[in-house]
Amino acid sequence: MATKKSVGSLKEADLKGKRVFVRVDLNVPLDDNFNITDDTRIRAAVPTIKYLIGSGSKVILASHLGRPKGVMPKFSLKPLVLKLSELLGVEVKMANDCIGEEVAKLVGELPEGGVLLLENVRFYKEEEKNDPEFAKKLASLADLYVNDAFGTAHRAHASTEGVTKYLKPSVAGFLMQKELDYLVGAVSNPKKPFAAIVGGSKVSSKIGVIESLLEKVDLLLLGGGMIYTFYKAQGHGVGSSLVEEDKLDLATSLMEKAKAKGVSLLLPSDVVAADKFAADANSKIVPASGIPDGWMGLDIGPDSIKSFSEALDATKTIIWNGPMEGVTKYLKPSVAGFLMQKELDYLVGAVSNPKKPFAAIVGGSKVSSKIGVIESLLEKVDLLLLGGGMIFTFYKAQGYGVGSSLVEEDKLDLATSLMEKAKAKGVSLLLPSDVVAADKFAADANSKIVPASGIPDGWMGLDIGPDSIKSFNEALDTTKTIIWNGPMGVFEFDKFAAGTEAIAKKLAELSGKGLTTIIGGGDSVAAVEKVGVADKMSHISTGGGASLELLEGKQLPGVLALDDA
């Protein structure tokens, strides 16, 4: 592929006052309330847009969202306007369409440095059909074209390919250029020897990748579930491992092609086999050529890691596509990115050196899933507030009536010991004093507020009550650092979301007063996003399970594998 012109190569004179059609990828996930749950793609588009704003361009943004069939409000780009405006530092205008006289009028009113977001281009079926007339209508809005949507670059659609026939220059944005520099540059002009690592579950999904790489690489390492199709093609026993029976001949032909091209094709020599596909499976290391019946290979083994590592030591360029495990053993330097560093700074820092008094709020349905977190926090916090379904195990351990509420009978002694440990450590352990009880587990259940010490038979607690909200809020007012992990009730049902929403709002209020508030991943993140206060928190962890393990004081393999500073 020839080198492409980049927006960075255009002078201010080429851009000032010009209408620039920018195809970006704003296909971000939204929750049921149309809140953005991951703004990574929006942030990735910012450098190009800011460059154009700074150059005095009139910026017209186009994107798709989802797979709409015609005009569907749930796929509108309107929910993205606020976030775009915030990240760009300018007010982004929104069009109700992506073509037509009204849109042309809005473009005409744009000042230099102004930004207009068009409505979802896929509201028109002509977009994906790459209809020339539709492309021409899009192009009529602008003077030149910038494509910064690498994720859609493999599709010839009207806004990605068709429009370029009518707009010149048509150049790559910074994100697109970065992708091209790395991916195309590495393949077209690699430092030799050139190695590729390809993993994944199926050969069928990687045929094109493997065939293309065999034309270019010196060394090809295969891993993941696909290797068992290659093993079976060689006549090896693969047990219950994943095999694509209809791809055995293909696997054979790929191995023959590698040999003919002089490419060293390296398959694992040993694997970690399991007796079932589960995290708690029994496992053992076996030769790749003989996986026992009833067992399946789920990872490459230590001998394979060693041989792969030695092979990669001899290379200068490496491309990796697909899971294989243990990749940080091969690639150095391996460092923490800004997001990873932020997670470590907040989660480790908050636990090891918090501003006092230090409070933790722990919710969730079961004590068993939070044992490690609670035990670890009892060594560090001054105040521990418990909510969610787990509280009924604590209540029953104290002899209270819990009706039909969720109780882990085998954890009653544990609940008692945790309360005793809190007392011995001088930690104030606060349980709700009242709850919202329901006559069934359903959004439309009948409900009533009852004392936590006496839930009627046939009823179950599904949220903390108003007195509990008040006492929790008063307790939190005395703190300086707060970690929250787990909802206070079944917040997915509006009738039982008040406790969780109240805690979210309280933490937002305290953040505004300078307190450190940390949301520890999982449902707690969903809760603050649902309430619309996510941006008010000091830190929201992107990792659910990972944040839990950090709070438990565990070492994370993905962090341990990184180079020490």
C-alpha cells in the first residue's frame, strides 16, 4: 500500500476557512439511559479534530452508531454531543440529518473553528451500499475530506470511500495515519528477521491473515485454539480440544505453503490441558502431540514458551494477532500505560496511604464474593458500610428474621467472625437499620419499608431504607477517603434503586468538597453512570475483577509482568 497523505501535511492556508468533512468512528457503547459507557473512540478522534479547529477549519463530523434499520432514535448520535464538546473545549452543534438543505444551512453558518456533528450516516441504507448519489450529497457539504475512522476503513461505504471521488484532497487523520504507519509500515518494510504471532480459537477466522503473512514473514508462531486443527491434521491426538474438521486440509496446505516459502512455522510442543472449560478446571502439562481423551488444550506449555521466546530473540520485527498468553515474557520494554498507572496510583495509593478517616462501602449479593475485600479492608479502614444482598447473612448471624431474603447459610460463622474482627480492629462496621422489602424478586413487586431486624416471612430485602441512607450519609460526612464497591440493592429495578442512587449522589457531593472518592469497578461503575455522576468521582476503575483483587492486596500478573521503574 502506498504511503497516504496525512492531515498533518496540510498547511494552515490549506485549511483556514475550509469546510472539512471528517469521517470519525464514534460507534461507542451506550447504556439504556443513553449514557456513554466507554468514550475511548471519541477520545481517539480528538487530536485530529483539535488540529482542524486550531487551523481555522469548519469541521463537519460524520460517523455511524450501531446497525440501524432506517431512522431509529436509539442509534442517534445526539447523546455524544456533550462529551464531544467537553473533550474539544468548544460547543459542538448537532444536525438532525446528514444530508439535505437544513444540514447545508447549518454548515454555512459554521464559523472558523466551529464543529458540526451530522446525524448517523447509517440511517440511510445508501451509506453501506456506497451509493454514488448519496456520497455526492455528503461531499457537497465540504471542500476537503479527512478519514480518521480506521475501524471502518475495511468497508467501502459512501462516507469512507465513495465521498473521496468528489472531494480533494482526501487525507488520513492522525489516528488513521498512526495505524497505517505501524501496520502497513511493519509489513511493507520490516526490519528482518520478521516474525508474526497468530493466535485465536479458529483457523477459519485467520485464513487471510496467515496466508498474507506467509508471503512476508521469516517466522510464524501459532497458538490459541486454532493449533488443535493443525495437530489433528498431522494425526496427533487432541482429546476434546476445539477442532474445525472441515479445515484439516486447509491446515495441511498452510503448513506446506510455509515450507515451500522457507518460513519457519512453529507450533507449541506442549500445552496446558484441562478436564473442562472452566476457571476451576483440573489442569496438567502434556505433549502437544498427545492430549488425553476427555481433556482439552487451553494454553501453551512451558517448553513452548521457552522455544517461542528463543525464536523471537532472533527477530527484529514482531506482529501479534490473537491471544496466546504470556506475551510479556517476549516483549521488552513492557510498561504501564497512563490508564494502568492511574489505576495503580489510585487503588494501591488509596489503600496504602489514604487520607484519614478512611471509609469503604461494600455491597453485592453474596458475602462469599467479597470475603477477601472485606478482610483486607478491615486492616486499613476506619469505617466499613455494608449493603446489598450480603447483609442478610450478617442479619441472620445475629439472630434476626430475614424472611425470604438471600442468605448464605454456610457463611453465618464467617459473618460473625468478620463482625468480631471489625470490633477488635476498632473499625466502625455499619449495617442498614431498615430495608425496602418486596413480596417477590421482580420490578413490579409490592414493597414496604421494614426494620432490618424483622423482615416478614415471605418477603425479601431488596434495598436499604431511608433511615439507613440517612445514617450512611452522616457517617460518610466524617471521612476523607471513600472506596465503593458493590450496589446497595437491586438497582436494576427502579423501585429498589434509591439506596444505590443516594450513595452515588452523596459521593459526588463529597468529591466536590475535596474528598477522594474511588469507584472500584463493576456494578458500582454502572450505578454512578446510571445516576449521571460518574464525572464527579475522583477515580472510576475500569477493571471490575482486577480492582477487587488489588483491594484484596493481591498481585496482578499483568502488572507484575511490566518492567520495574
